[in-house]
Amino acid sequence: MELASKKICDLLVGDRVDCFFIVKRVDLKTTNSKDKKYLDFIFGDKTGEISAKLWEVPLEMEDMFKESDLVKVRGTVTSYMNSNQFKVDRIRLAVPEDSANPEDFVESAPLDNRFMFQEIGKYIASIKDVDIRNVVREAVEEKKDKIMYYPAAKRNHHAIRSGLLYHVLTMLKLGESISGIYSSVNTDLLYAGIILHDLEKMNEMESSELGIVSEYTIEGNLLGHISLGVKNVDRICDRLNTPDEKRMLLQHMILSHHYEPEYGSPVKPMFLEAELLHHIDMIDARVYDFTQAVRDVEPGSFSEMIFSLDRRRIYNPKL
Amino acid sequence: MELASKKICDLLVGDRVDCFFIVKRVDLKTTNSKDKKYLDFIFGDKTGEISAKLWEVPLEMEDMFKESDLVKVRGTVTSYMNSNQFKVDRIRLAVPEDSANPEDFVESAPLDNRFMFQEIGKYIASIKDVDIRNVVREAVEEKKDKIMYYPAAKRNHHAIRSGLLYHVLTMLKLGESISGIYSSVNTDLLYAGIILHDLEKMNEMESSELGIVSEYTIEGNLLGHISLGVKNVDRICDRLNTPDEKRMLLQHMILSHHYEPEYGSPVKPMFLEAELLHHIDMIDARVYDFTQAVRDVEPGSFSEMIFSLDRRRIYNPKL
Amino acid sequence: MELASKKICDLLVGDRVDCFFIVKRVDLKTTNSKDKKYLDFIFGDKTGEISAKLWEVPLEMEDMFKESDLVKVRGTVTSYMNSNQFKVDRIRLAVPEDSANPEDFVESAPLDNRFMFQEIGKYIASIKDVDIRNVVREAVEEKKDKIMYYPAAKRNHHAIRSGLLYHVLTMLKLGESISGIYSSVNTDLLYAGIILHDLEKMNEMESSELGIVSEYTIEGNLLGHISLGVKNVDRICDRLNTPDEKRMLLQHMILSHHYEPEYGSPVKPMFLEAELLHHIDMIDARVYDFTQAVRDVEPGSFSEMIFSLDRRRIYNPKL
Amino acid sequence: MELASKKICDLLVGDRVDCFFIVKRVDLKTTNSKDKKYLDFIFGDKTGEISAKLWEVPLEMEDMFKESDLVKVRGTVTSYMNSNQFKVDRIRLAVPEDSANPEDFVESAPLDNRFMFQEIGKYIASIKDVDIRNVVREAVEEKKDKIMYYPAAKRNHHAIRSGLLYHVLTMLKLGESISGIYSSVNTDLLYAGIILHDLEKMNEMESSELGIVSEYTIEGNLLGHISLGVKNVDRICDRLNTPDEKRMLLQHMILSHHYEPEYGSPVKPMFLEAELLHHIDMIDARVYDFTQAVRDVEPGSFSEMIFSLDRRRIYNPKL
Amino acid sequence: MELASKKICDLLVGDRVDCFFIVKRVDLKTTNSKDKKYLDFIFGDKTGEISAKLWEVPLEMEDMFKESDLVKVRGTVTSYMNSNQFKVDRIRLAVPEDSANPEDFVESAPLDNRFMFQEIGKYIASIKDVDIRNVVREAVEEKKDKIMYYPAAKRNHHAIRSGLLYHVLTMLKLGESISGIYSSVNTDLLYAGIILHDLEKMNEMESSELGIVSEYTIEGNLLGHISLGVKNVDRICDRLNTPDEKRMLLQHMILSHHYEPEYGSPVKPMFLEAELLHHIDMIDARVYDFTQAVRDVEPGSFSEMIFSLDRRRIYNPKL
Amino acid sequence: MELASKKICDLLVGDRVDCFFIVKRVDLKTTNSKDKKYLDFIFGDKTGEISAKLWEVPLEMEDMFKESDLVKVRGTVTSYMNSNQFKVDRIRLAVPEDSANPEDFVESAPLDNRFMFQEIGKYIASIKDVDIRNVVREAVEEKKDKIMYYPAAKRNHHAIRSGLLYHVLTMLKLGESISGIYSSVNTDLLYAGIILHDLEKMNEMESSELGIVSEYTIEGNLLGHISLGVKNVDRICDRLNTPDEKRMLLQHMILSHHYEPEYGSPVKPMFLEAELLHHIDMIDARVYDFTQAVRDVEPGSFSEMIFSLDRRRIYNPKL
């Protein structure tokens, strides 16, 4: 008989349930004192993550599961170190008959990815300088498949399915409204900078189609998405014969968008749109992180320490 | 016979002119090798500043001029250390018959101060929380005279007549458009933070009605506008019986808006609107500084090193 | 039959004892592999702290204990990770018939709190400037109940019952003797600064009457005891009509006493007594920490790494 | 009648001479008190630099001289602020009849540039990996004209004619001898890294054929020689179809060779040859700077403060 | 019956073996939930280290083993937290009949220590200045026993038997080849600096004759090897009547060889040989650490994070 | 006829006077535009310093004056760059007939040096540990001549005649009173540390008998007074056969007394008396600097920026 199913955010200690989860991580480990093997999982669904253990591992299961698999699991919710944990009794890979769509079990951007792609296309179309527009269009076109599902980060802000598209689109909206306030802003440059700035995260990190990043690529480690981004624009500009000044401006915006050398930018922004690109990037990242941080926090209370926010604990005002 | 008059930005080496200028600084000095007294001025008008010397100082003129005076000057434009300098032949204080209005000779915010004050009033009226609205209204009301002409700084961004009003109004527009993009932003808090954040600069610095800051006040030095701002809100909340939570939130926004301890914020922003306040403040300051920096710079060239921008030289793109 | 009782500092691995302890922390946890609940305690008495476990938790005990409770415990001393641990066999709340006074089981300042309060009162009386004296007297009077038991910190120096009184009194003695050496010191300012500098720790942290701090308050986190201290003096000065200069001097001393921005002082000391306040605070904190660090260290050996002393290991000289 | 001629390093206060000098800098200025124009020069020859003034400037001379010009000058050596200064009486551009070769008046690398180029060619030929060898050969070949005279810096180490060639060749010798000591070093990678690491300084700075740098280029400022170097290798590898791994390794060495983010390297060296490249670069720079610093310093004395050596004063041991 | 023996680097999970190991660390601990005692070891041999547990400890074994003991062990290889672990079934101290030489079970420098000592002697002999040569010879002679086996560090680079000799000899080779390239280098100073720079590590750390450091000495902690080194040279120079200038130069090289104050050098190098000493020290340390880091890493992969290399992960190029 | 004489602090612009001054610095310079030689002086007396010029320099006067000379001067007080300047009309070296004692024209410690030496002797006599007492007595005895007049610094705190004695004596008084408050302080160690900590400043700097420091010595630059101090104690302990532990403790106090590595202390204080030594040193330095800073400042005003106080402007409270 099928047990009740629940979302991760609703699980309570003592619940006994049947659920579909995505495998976010899995390791075969051995218990300390007894030398028995067990599987150590992190499961996820749209609402959160939970650590889980399968204490008796049949031999055939030792290598059965990998990241981004959708699994059906039966078990009990226990408590460990003040957090919920899931004790697995049964587990199997999802099968077509389950009619369970993996995408329904990962957190995704709140907007449809095709819609976001279209919206970004409109911003590209609004770039008046034909050289700049062509570079941007080409850069997006080349990655039009991966961009549909890539997150914007392995952890931290926008580490969700289609998170990169969502990050870029929201930044474009910010760029548009800021440009409406300051007449000196060149929107061609600003929109181009916004769209190009993080594109090479798609070569810096390996992501499954569910938007789950398993690791950084070798060139991601050795060169980083900023240098990859500069090279990428260079390659496209070579092909499109983009004039030198424009190529240089686009590359400077990518190069300087992290602002501080210790965050990877060897030069600081030296023209207005490069400067704005940084601040718009910060705002979108911070709104995401602050909003996430207090999602489950009562008004009048603090979140846990958030590492990506310099270990701050974020307060949920009681208004 | 009256000579031609010119704006400072139009003066060329060799020009001989009659001009009205504002005295931005004046010192009585003695020449190095000859022990002769001279007056060392900085003159200003709406278009810029120029260093000037009066080489032979009649005794009665030694103490005649002070900062913010409007003067009528005749002299010649020379060059010193690659900059223009003004050699004064005659100088006198402006008199009513000159029909010269000092305000016409200082750089002012590009919008009328009464209009800006009204616009800010509309934002205040839009604050739904009556406690917060009352605190903000009271804080502005108390300073309604000085706020009409105060600059936002002694040097750097918005160091112009009515610069503070202009800085606040532009930040409110930014806050409004950003809040339109992120539904989680509480505009009551954000607008209040924006309006309150720099108000005590009016007690931190001494400014003439022309918006020229001669110096920091003693309590400006010993306490700083951030601590003064916290105290000011405290005093107003005491009078208005503002609930503790709201008082604390407003004070935290003031306290954290410089973000880094070394820039004067003992705590980092701990809720979303405090975080946004900082970034909005940065954007408005940086747009101002970048725009100023390249005002006289040819496209395709760099500005001088700008100290308030970490000694960067700003580039004017050639598009 | 009652077993022998021991102080925590005397417990040896293998001891089986009946003791009264104060609960310094308690959490209900679940064992990793077995999902069984247990209570994880930190117990304390006048002589130190010990980690403890109650492995089988009757349902009615799950919520029975909380911080600052006095409990009677029977159990065995074991060893875990090179430290002593206490395995609880029986535990109950202390009852009046036990005739056990909780204050006898927490570390307290070495002087009687009423005596210390009186001594501080003498220093207040010695302040010649009536305005300053009144502010200080008022500030202490308002907190005369809490100051009797508050510690000076959650951890680190003077984190003991009545630690704040003891810290202030010792600093006053230092201030008095230093002023005897340098005639330029104004003792009115210095004594006032010493007494006021940490008073708002009583609003920054929540402490039980045993001097055990459970957590920081919300305004402790959002504003910090330094800003709270400035506001507090402002409020009192408003009421007492204290002249502006004196109010400002007192506030500057509070504001600058941590010296470095990254430790919470937005301004550095700008007059002599503010500068001295910082060094006197440092000396008293450091003597406390160094003395504690080597309390149980053999001459010729080093302590463990002390986190509050930049992870130094402190040496006990062999003289 | 022709006066005696002297090298700059031999000039003494009071000397009256006829000399050929290179113009290292020239500005038209106006005297402070008199508003008279004068030309402010820095002259150089193989042995050093001297500040110079032409106090009465005929109109036709105001724009006659520019950087890197060879001039013939008559004048007197004076002293100003403890340094020698040259008071110009007569000055004219050198003419063919003078039979004076500008190259004889600038400091050059101590080895012949064609010889150095050849030697570097031998190191290239010794690279066993054909892909790497081709990239390096191509990169050098493309710049074979400019590399003959470019300095390695605007100021500081190797800021002399053909300084870049000399810097690279000496580093190759260091690399060769270090590789002879550690068998794990891959000389293909190391030699390639050495030759490529600074090549784009030739696009970062504008140099005359005398090796005198007037200024940084726009892309030198906006992108820097490190990013230019990565792009340059990318372009060459595209053309030569260099395998991805090798391209990435070469680019990583360029990217990381300044080691610290604040000196322009967004990543730290992550393999042995990249790490060695940095230290070899440091050694060659430091030997140059230390040797220069004490060139004119008596044994047993200190040099002036050297800015490129963190303001150290360098000691000349008395052995 | 004897089981197979294996080197640590060859052990696989599930192996059951008889081995000789060196005890690198041993602690008597108690299990968390059961309060049973066990011995927690780190074993080592020439090829690496492995964590090990003896779960049931007979009373007589509780204090039987100490660091640097050679033991014979039977047990099984298990896995814990993704690392191999050794479950000990039997263990005893090695006895003469085992004919097992402890030195065969610790990692040693790749060259024979007597050979290295001799080679260093040749460098000493090549020092032309008789004062400097005598100081160096005396300093080495005084420590000629301990230097045969001392490592150069407790952890990190050259933390192996005779590691100090090996570090010094390799640095001398580097110094020799670098001096061959730069004629301005005084090899007397450089060789002396290299040999003297770390000698007092032999008083800063306690090492067994197997080159295993158990701890820092008291004076190692209170003064550090740099100050000890300065004092040591002073004492020797007093005895040998070394001229002041030479004594001072030698001491400056020791004092400045860590370069940065936060790494223990109160002064920066102020002459060439002191500067070179630092860079040569760095190169030898870094080659060691990088080579170690990738010893077991597949080409095309990264090592774990290396703490002594600022937490970098080192890449093994795939060429 | 003799003109009136005045102290430097009393000179007013326009005064024409005959004065005795001490030459604090003198340079032969040449005027910029005219190439005429002049002497550029800094004169001092007990009350301050003044810049001075002798515009026409007779040949025989070019080398007549040097630092620490007492001169008789006639001239006029002028103003340059907002500071007083002295225009010299006549100048000659003081002669015996002037009956002017150079010591009356330099700022000295406010106590008699023989008295201070005696007082320090009493503290030495109070050291109970005979080994420590002997080291301290010997160290002072060896320098008993120079210590009578040496300042404690070239600039900044206690840069006056006998400043070192005064600094040490005041610190001893502080140490005594602090030890009266904390019973755990070992006064033997603390007094020894105070007396020894700066003694080697007498070898780090060259001072005339007037307490005017012309420059740092070579070993002052290459080793610094901290390392010199450690060596000095080592040498004395060798001679006196001081036990190792005591020698080490004394050296650690010297080594750590600057606290931060970037101020020259390679180790931080690791026992209580070493920690206190640092804070006592700071207090005495800061009281000196703050008191000096406001010596001529009106109550209610700020001093100039003080470089030794991190560029703070010091406030003189208006009480």
C-alpha cells in the first residue's frame, strides 16, 4: 500500500512517507565502528533538500544512483544535529510508468524559460548599434540550448534550474529602469554587458539538464568564467569583424564586473556602463540571497548565518 | 570701459576679462623669496573653478574677502603647472547695483529645489505605515530650510547647491523602480531609509546658503553623520511614540548604509531594504562621479585620476 | 545511598558521583545510526564546564530542562576526544529541600556585588562636574537591578556573574592610578567614560540572574551596544538638559572605545580620555584572559589556543 | 667655440657644457610669480637623467621639441632641492651633420638585440612539443620588429631599450638552470610561459624606437597586458589548431604570473611551471632593481627609497 | 601464518595484511555512545600515512606505543569518509628479531645524508671570505649530529628525515646556478645565508632520529627560529671575533628571509643576496609542495586542496 | 645695538629680533629661477621649531653650520604657506662669551636626568630575582652615559633630550600602579621588560648630546632595535650565566613589545607581563602625543592632523 507523499519542506520528524526525490549527491560510505557500508544521500525537491541514509546497501545498489537521478523512496523522517534526516527503507530509480517528471522536482526559475529567452531577445533587438547587437545575439545563439536550463552558480544566488536566464532577465529590467533615470547611460553597452557577463559560466561549470552543477570544469578552474568570457567575445568579434573599440568595451565590462581583484576582476570599471553592470549584478544577487535567507524565518527572527553574505544572519522585520 | 565677460569653462590663456565669481577659498600668503603678501583665491562659477592670485594686496583688502562672497574681478588668464590661473588686476565685492545674483554663480542641482522638495513629499505621502511616515515627515520638516540649499558632501558627489535634495530624490526614483521589479521589497522601509540616511549631513558640515561647505562641525568630527542620524531618529521617535521595532529598523538602515566598517558602518545591512539602500546610494554617487569625470573628456580619452573613485582614470567611450 | 560529590575541576575519568550542576546548554538530539533520542548537556559549576549526555530520555524529560536550571545529577566521568565527558544516569531539577543555592554553582566576580556597586558610587561622587556626574549617576541608577548580576560578555573576558560590575570597578582603579601619573588627564571624563562604555551590554544580551547569557537581543544584533550606548546617553541628557559639549564628549568616548572600525568603532578616539578609555579596557580584558588561560597550566607549559587572544597559546613562566 | 661635453652622470654643479641629450619629457609651463613661459625638460643619456629649464622661450620653440628627440644643448649645471639641474642657454634639434646616433644616448640592454633574439630562438627550437613550439614561435614572429627595441616597463625594472628581450632571455637562462636541478619541471611549458608572459606589453604601452614609453594604450588601460596576452594566445591557437589542453596551460601561465589578485592575476598558479614562472620573473626583476639601486651608492651606505621595492632603501655591503 | 605485506600507498579496501609501520601519532580515546576505549593511530611508512583504530584495547596496551615506534600490525583496510582506514587486529612493538630497520619505514630525503653533508661542506669550502667561511663552518659543525636526520618542518615542505640537509643542498645548487647568471651576486654571502637561514629549526622543533617532529620547543614558540638564528650567529661571531659588518650582513639575511612581517621577518631584505635568499627558499619549498601535491594525481586532474599552498588545488597537466 | 630676544613660540609675523637657536637641520640650496645659493635651516629652541632662510650666503658660510650647533641669529619673522618663517639677516656660531648653554635651547624631559636615573635604579633594586636584577642593572650600567641624553625616538613621542629616561621612568610608575591592582603580575618581569625594551634605540639611532637624532645607524636599519635588544640581552646573559628560562622570558618581552608584525614584532606576547609591557608602552606614547597635539590648541578646537596618530586631528575639550 502506498504511503502518503509530502514535499520536503513539509516533512516532520516521525513522518513515514513515499516520495519522489532528485538525488543531489550520493556517496558510498562505511560506518565508523562497524565497517558496514551505507549510502549517504542528499535528496531534493522543489521545496528544499534533506540528508538521507540507506543503512543496509545491497551489493547491486552500491553504484545504482547518481546525481540528478529521480528516485522513488520510502522511509522515515528522523532528527540529527537539530536537522531533519531521512532514513531510507526502500529506494528505486523512477520509471516511465511513474509519470513523474524530474523537472517537477527541482527548484526552477519562477518564469518559463522559453518566455525568458524571448524577453531577452527583445532586449537584444533593442540594441541600436548593429555591431554590438550582432555580437550579443551571436553569443546567446551559440548557447541557446544550454542557457535554457543552466543555473547561475553552483551554490548561492540563482543556483536553480534556468537560474542564469532569470538572473540575466532581471538584470536587464533593472538596467532598463536605471537608464530611464540617468540619461547619460548608453543602453546598448549596458544591455550587452548584462547579457554577456556570465555567459561563460556555462563552460566554467558542468550542469545536468536539471540545473544541478556537479563540478567546475578544468578550464573553469584554470581560467575562470571572466577570462573565458573575454576570449569568447574575442572569438565572436573576430568572426563578425567587430570594430576594435566596441570589442574592447564589451571585454572591459566582462573583465571588471566583479569589481575587486580578490573576486576575480583584474581591472576596475573605467566607464559608466561597466560600473553600473557591477552594481546591478550585486543587487540582483543580494535580493535573491536575502529573500532566500528569510523564506522560512518568522518575522522578528534571524536566519542562520549565510556564508555567501559574509556570514551575516539576516533579519525578517516584524512590520 | 568694461571688458568682455566669460564663464570659467570658456577661459583661454591670454584672455583679459571682467567677471563675477564666487570666492570658494581665500588665503593671505607671502611670496617665498620676496616676503611680499598676496591673496591666493579659488574662484568659481556655475561652470567650474579657477585658481587666482592678487599679487599686490592693499592693506584694506587683506581681510576683505571670505568664502561664498560674490566678487567682481578684472584680470588675465595665465597658465601654471598645466592649468589655467587667473592673475587679478582689480577686485571688489559685488554690490546691489551689479544686479548679480550669487546663486547664478554656483553649480546647483539641475532641478528646482522647491520642485524636488515637493516630489520628495509625494514619496513620503506614499508611505503606508503611519508611524514610519510620521517619523520621516517630521525629520524632513525640521530641516526644511537648510535642506533647500545643502550639498550632499564637501567634495565628491553632489557637492553642489541643493545636492542633498537631488541625491535623495534620485535615490527615491531608483528605489521605486527597483521595488517594481522585486515584489519582496517593502517600500515603506526603503523610502524611509533613503530619505533619512544622509539628513544629518546638515549637522555634520557647515554650509553657506550657496551650498559651499567651509568645514565639518565639531560633532561632525567627533560623532559623524551616521551616529547623529541614529540619535536624530531616536529623538523624533521618542516624541512620536514610534513603536520599538520600527524605530530599530530605521536606525539600522542609517547605521549600515556605508556597508563597510572602515567607511563608518559598525554593522552590515541585515535586512533587504537596508542592503538595497546601500546599493542605491552607491549607484547614485557613482553615476554622478563618472558623469562629472568625463564631462570635459574627449571620446576615446581618459579623465585625470579621480580620487573619490579609488584613483581610477575614467574612460569616455568612442561610440 | 548518596555517592560522593565533586567539583567539575576535580572530576577524573572513571569517577562515579552525585553532583549539583547548572545547565549551561541543553539540546534534544538523535543518535546517528540508531535514531534514538538523547539529551546533550553542558553542565557548569564554579570551577568549570563539562559536556554530558543522557542516552535514554524518558518522554517527560524531553523538555524538562532549560538553561540556568540547577539540577542534581548522578553519573560517570568518561573521556571523549581527549576531554572529560559526563554520562548521566539520573537527573532531576533541584528542589528547595536540597538547600542548594544556584549562585553557588556559577562563577562570579571575586568581590561582592553590593560592595562593588558602592565603590563605583564613590567614583561617581568624585566627579566634580555636576552635569557629567548626573548623567553617569542616572545611567547607573536606571540599571541598578540588572547590573548586579550581568556578565560583561557572552564568552571571553568577564563572562561571569557580576562580571560587568567587576570590569567597571577594576577599570576605575586603573583610571585612578593612571591619572595620578599624568596630570593632564581629566578624571571626570575618564571615570564617566569607564562607567558608561559597556552599560548597554545589558540591552545587547539576554542574561539570566545567574549571569548566563543565552543570546543577543534583536537590537543587540541590529544596532550593537555602542550605538545603544550613544542613544542611551542622548536620552538621559535630553531629560537632564546636559550641555551639548559634555553630551558630545561622553558619546564620543562610547563611540570610539573599540578603537578599530572592524571592532565596531566608527571613529577613533580624538581626545586624551577617550584614548585612555580604550587602553584601560584592553588591559583589564587582557589581564583577565591571560590569567584565565594559565589557571590550570603548569609552569613551563603552554595553554590551549585561546580564540579571544587571536588564537595564541599562553605560556606560564617557570620562575 | 664648442664647450666641453660630458655624460650626465659626470656633470658637476657649475659645469658649463655642450651636450647631446635625448628629450625624455617636455612641458611648456609658466613661472608662478611672473607669468613668463619656460620649457621644463627631462633630458637623458646612457648614464642617467637630469631635469632642465629653458627660461626664455622664443615663440617658435614652444612646440619644437617632443619626447625621444635628440637635441644639442648648451648650458650650466645648477642645483635645486639637492639635485642637479640644467639651465639651458641654447638648444636645437640634432641634425644629420651632427653624426650623432640617438641610440647612443639611451640606456640599452647590455647585449646586442639581434644576438638576444637569436638566443631566444634557440630556446624556442628546444621546445619538444610541436604544438607549443609553434604557438611560441608564431607569437614572437608576429612581433619581431617591435620586440627589438621595446622596454619591459614604463618605469622600474628593464625600462631600457630592448629591455623586454633582455628580461626574457635572462629568465630563460634561469629557467634552464632551475630545470637542471628539478627533474619534474617540464621545460616546454616553462620556456613557453617565459617567452609569452609579457609579450603583450608591446600592445599595452606605446614605445618609441628608442625604448622610451610615452604612455599606456587605451586597451592597455582597459584590459591590461595579462588579458591581452590570453587573447593573443587564443587567436594564435585558433589559427594553428592547438589542442585545447595546451592552449589552456599556456593561457593559465600568462594569467597567473603576477600571482596576487591585486597585482592583476585573477587566478594563482595551479601547476608547477606556472608557479616557477612567477618566481623566475620576480628574481629577474629584483636583481635588476637591486643592482640599479646601488649603482651609485658607496659601499657601507644606503640608496634613496626605491618605490618599486616597497619604498625600501637598499644597502651596498662593505665587504 | 604470515599474511602478505604491502606498502601504504598500495593498500586497497578489503586487504588483510601484516605490515611494519611507524607510529606517527597515537591517542587513547573512548567511543562516543559506548564509552569503550580504543587506540587511535596514524601509521606511516615510506609511501604515505593511514589512520588506524584498535577497537578493543587490553589494559597493558593503553600506554605501550608512542610516536616514532616501529610496530608490527595485522589488520584489514576499511573505508571511512572516502579515505582508507586500517582496522587493527593485532599489534606489537618491533623487536630485533624482526630485522626491520625503522629508517626504512619513514620517508627520507632522496639523497644519502652523509653525501649531502659532504656536498654542503664543499660549498662552505668555496666561500672565499675567511670570516664568513669560519662562521658558517662553525655553525654547521656544532649541529653536525642533529642535522643528519632533522626535517625542515613539522608539516609542509621537506617534513621528511634529513629534509633540512636536502633543502639546504638544493638551495645551494640554485644559488650557484643563479650566481652564474648574475655577476653582481656575492656567492660568499649567498651561500652563507642559505646554510644559516634555517639552522635553528633544530632548536625550534623537537625531532626524533626518524625525522618526526612531535612538537615545537618552548623557545621555538617564544622566540622562533629566526630570532634564535640571529642569536646563534651572534654567539659564534663573538667567539670568532667576526668583524661587525659581516656579522650584521649574516644576521640581516636570517632576519629577512621570510620577507613579510606576518611570516616572521621584522625587516625586508635590503641587499641583493638577502633578497635572493628569500626567492631561492620559496622556489625550493614550492617545487617540493607542488611535486608532492600531484604525486598521486592523474594527468588532467586536480589534487585535493593543499593548505600550505593557500588552499589551492594543484593541477597535473595532461601533456 | 642688540634687538629684543624672543622664544620661538612667541614670535609674531613682523618681529625683528636677536635670538639664540639650535640648528636642527641645515641644507645649502639654490633658488629655482635665479640659481642663487641660500641656506635653508630649521631652528629650534625649548619652545618649538621654525623654518629659516639665509638668502645671500657668503662663501665661507656655506659649510659653517651643522646640526646641533648653537647659533646667534638676527632677522625678521615672515609668513609662508600659513606658517611663520625666519628671514636671517646675520648669523654666527655661539661663542663662550655668549654664556649661552646649548642645553637651554633644546626641549628636554621635565625631570632632571640624574634624578630619573636614580629613580630607575630604585626600581632595579626592587627586582627580587637576582638573575633578572643583574641583567637589567648590567644593561643600564653599560649605557649609563648615553642614556642621560638620548631621546626615545627621532620623531614622535619623547623625541626630546633625555626622552628615553623619561619614557622608561613613567612606564615604571605605570607598571607599579597596575601591578598594585592585579596580584597575578610578576613585577620582576614587568620592570625588567620596561627597562630593557627600548635600550637598543641607543644603537639604532645616532643622537648628539642635545638629544637630536640625525639618522639611523646601519645596523639600526638592517636589524632594528628589537633584534639588537634580543642580542644585547643574550650577550649579557652569556656573561652573567643567566638561566635559560629567564633569558628567554626577557628576550620574548623585547621581541613582542611592538605587538603587531607590521610594527616589527615577529611574535605576539605570550605571557601576561609581555602583554602588559605593550599596553604600558602604548599608554605612555599616546599620553605624550595627545598632550603635545593640543598644547597650542584652543579649547573647543582641533589640532592639525597628527601623522603618528594615524592622521587624526586631536580635539581639546571645552569643559
